[in-house]
Amino acid sequence: MSGAANPVMTIDPSEEDQDKLAEFESRIADGVLIEPGDWMPQAYRMGMLRMAEHHANSEIVGALPEGEWITRAPSLRRKLALTAKVQDEVGHGQMLYRVSQDLGKSREDMLRDLCTGKTKYHNCFNYPAPSWADIAMVQWLIDGAAIMNQKTLADGAYGPYVRTMHRINMEEAFHFKSGEDMVLTLMSGTKKQKAMTQEAFDRWWGPSVMFFGPHDKPNCENLPPMKWRMKTESNDSLRQRFVNRFAPAALDLGLVIHVCQKDEHGMVTSKTVDEQCRLDETTGNWGVTDPDWDEFFRVIRGNGPCNAHRVALRRFSYEQGAWVRRAIAGGATTLPPAA
Amino acid sequence: MTTMQNMLKNPDANLVLALADDLLMLGHVQGDWTGLGPILEEDIASSSMAQDDLSHALVLYEHLGAHFGIDADVIAYERDIADYRCCDLVTLPDEFDWAVAFVRRWVISHWAAPVLDRLTKSDDQDLAERCLRLRAEQSLHLTYLDDWMHRLGSGPDEGRTRIQTALDTIAEHAGMVMEVPDRDLADIEAFCCGREELFNEWTTAMNVVLEHAGFTMTFPLPALDAFGGRRGTHAPHFHEQHAEMTEVRCADPGATW
Ligand SMILES: [Fe+2]
Ligand SMILES: [Fe+2]
């Protein structure tokens, strides 16, 4: 999977050394990569740390819903592929924690902040994956969305993050291919398999459209995250690209695109065909019903279907593994009491 | 007789199945740890070993499958519970105790190595070649796991105590790795060339590492007629693991996944 790093950022560069800031901004405008030892505005350092840490968190939390299906994978080849895929995500997390560490926060602190709920991870991992077809959808839609996002992040300005994106994206391409193959296999399968796949698609289409975050602020191109090339494309434009790519692909596979109502567990309670979802011949863009952004913010604030479960599992892993870290590294700290 | 029964009645096939099923179930139970390991780097290495074990099982099932005309996934997923030849140790629940999971894997890897050595000398050319490749990859596991055993042994008391406790737990079940998978095999002094010799080779290799790391583990070679998982009398937890493993596949029999 995973990670669009889309933490909502407000950055105030007014307190920086203005000469150095001007030089920094001109280097970025010239396409020079910023390296850890270079001067950078404090807000940039904090912003990149927050972004890389959020992305790293997303990778290792993203490993959880799929990890739960390794023991149920329906063939040896799928079992092997899924193990390898989840392993890749953990590897992405490891690489991104290293990028974050160089920006000034220890891995131990980052893992602790994640499992105490102090820091966040990508919203889409707070949704449930109750069937094998959900795993197919995660690899197809979420990894597909992640690639789109990460390709633009690979075009950013912070050297270590950019290089990590290039490495990660090669693996994400495999995840996407595997997801596509799984969806195709299921949709060419039995009646039961097709029904299961439509249900999973109904659960994941909404979170996928929301993947790129809410509508942009006006003038976003001139605000620090984009001006400093921490991100290089607006949320709205990425979302449109995703819909243009995946809406027709879903319809071709025989899936129906619905607008869904869900209960607090993330399960669909009612649905209607998304009438907006058709090609606009004049713009060449596919339409889509605007997602429920109240839901988006509700889930970000911790009240999604699986927030508690995912964080608890990370915490469980962190606590279970503490003695192993002490045994070989010595001196890792323990967690404060559960909130 | 069905093709499956042909395979299950064949003494040589049972020896291969014993190893393949151990590797399948080891890879399967270790699957619980992917994404939840104590250290990211260890998690990644653990998943690599699980993939090796699963793909080694697949390589062996494909060998049997070609011989008996059965699809490898059908062998892996669609046998009756009593026809799985894995021993009681591999499927021993670790209850998310990393020390138990680690020692379980270490013991099985040490067992797989001499068994593969014997199978590389098989008259069956295809089997011998496959096992030669598997042996090389299992050697990498052994190097990695032995290194961990040494590191844990030279670490603080807390970790040493946990590992020794896990060794004691595992020792109660480890002997059953030597369970003969088929009654008929008991007479032919099977396991390729002498059960006692294999047992000694296996336990000696483990004891060299344990001694160096400051741990101990002793258990006897079970009697020839001792029976458990390898002869199909599996512990209840194997039934649960098997149900989980086959849940999706069996929900829609005959479907392609
Ligand atoms: Fe991925
Ligand atoms: Fe990833």
C-alpha cells in the first residue's frame, strides 16, 4: 500500500531568516534536491518530518489489514504473494522511518507516538477488510492510488524522501499488478466471487476517492507545501486523475459504482448507483459524487470503523516486542499507560 | 484408489510430505507475525523465511503432484485433516510469544537441514535436484537463526530467561519431529538412513549452538510407535489452523482464486 502523506499542514515561514529562505526557495525553483545537511527553514524540516513520519506510519499500519489475510490466502501462490507484499510495506516503513530519523526524531519515539495515538497514519486504513475480495481491492485501488500520489512525491525536493519514493514505487507497481490480477480473477469467477468483489468494491471505492485528501485551499500552488515541493500536485488534480483511471476500469470489469451509506463498522447499509459517474465528453473527465468529507474528518479524528483496532494492534506488537529490543539493543523505553 | 490415496499409501511420498507439510505449516503459523514483529528488520527477515518455507513446500508438492497427477494446491489445501503429515511441533501455538515462535522455527530449521541432505541423495533425480536448491536456502535461515540465538544468549538476563523458558516448552514437543509418518515405514528403518543417526545429527547441531549461547535443551528420541500429527492424530489447534488456512478456498469449492 500505501502512503499518501496528506497530513493537513499549516506552515508559517515568516519567522525564518529571510535571506537564507530566499536562497532555499531559489534552489528549489531550480530543481536542486535538498539534503539533510543543507540549511532548511525550520518549518520545512518539521513539515518534511511530519510527512515522512506519517507516510512511514501508514506503511506499517497498512500492513495490518492485509497481514490478517495471509493465513487465509486461498492458494500457495497467493499466500506467497501476499506475504511478500505485506513484507514490502514493512520495508517501506523501515526506509521512511530512516528518512524521518535524519530529520530529528528517533524511531522509538515515532513508534511510541503511533501506538499511543499521538501521531496518525493514512485514513484509508481505518476501514475494514472483511473478505478476501477486500484484499484484492486494497491492492488494486489503494496501491493504485498510492502509486499515483507517490509518483508526484518522487518529483519533490527533499533528496532522501525523493530517492525513497523511487525505490518504493517500483514495488508498489508489483502490488498494483497483483491487485489487478486478483480483481480480474475474481470478476471472471463464480457468481459468489463476483458478488463478494462488488461488495468489497462498494466498501473501498469511497475511501479510495477520499485517498488524496479534501479539496485544496485556493492558491495552494503558492503555499509552502507545494511552493517548497513537499508535494507537487494538488489533491483535486490527483483525485480527478484517479477517477479518470479507475472509474472506467471498474465498469469494464463489470463492477457497478455506487454511492453508499455505511454503518459505524464501515459496512454498507444502502447504496444507489452513482449517476454522476460518467464521462464528460467536453472535458474528458469522469464525474464522481463528492465524497462525504464529514466522514473523512470524523475518521481522521479517530472515530472511524477500525481506528481503535489498528492502533491497539500496533501497540500490542510494540509491547510484545519490547523485551526483544531490550535483549539485543538494550534500553528501549516502555509505553505510558493506555489512554 | 484415487490419485490422492496412491500418494498417501506410498512410503517415499510420506517422507516428502512430512517435510513439505512441516514447511507449509511453519510458513503458515509464522504468517501471523508478518507486520507485527518486534523489530522492523526482524519482521522483514521473518517474512522472507516464511516465504522460503512456503515456497519450499510448494516445490515439494509440485514434485509429488507431477508424480501422482495432483495439483500442488490440492495437496496443500484439500486433504483430509488426518492426511496431513506435519508434526506436533510446527503447529504448536506460540500465543504471540516471540521467544516460542523463534525457538520453534530454529528447531524446525535445524531438522530440515539434515533431512534435506538425505533427500539430495535420493535415487529420484528430480527430488534430489529440488532438495539441493532448498538446502542452500535453508542454510541461510540457519545462519541467521543461529546468529540470533548467540545474540540473545549474550544479551541481558530478561531475554535469556525468556529464551530458556521457550526452549523448555519446545523440548516437550520437539521429539515428535522424529515421529515416523506412516506405520509401514517403521519397519524399513526409514527416514532415509537410520532414525537414530538422524536424531543424533540434528540434536548435536543444535547443542553446539546452545552450548555456545549458554542455553540447554534435552529430549529423548520417541519410540518408533509413538504417534501424533505425522500419523494424522493432530492436536486440536491444528484443526483450527487448518480451518483458517482453507477458509477462503473452501467457501467456494472449485473456484479459481
Ligand atoms: Fe504497496
Ligand atoms: Fe508501500
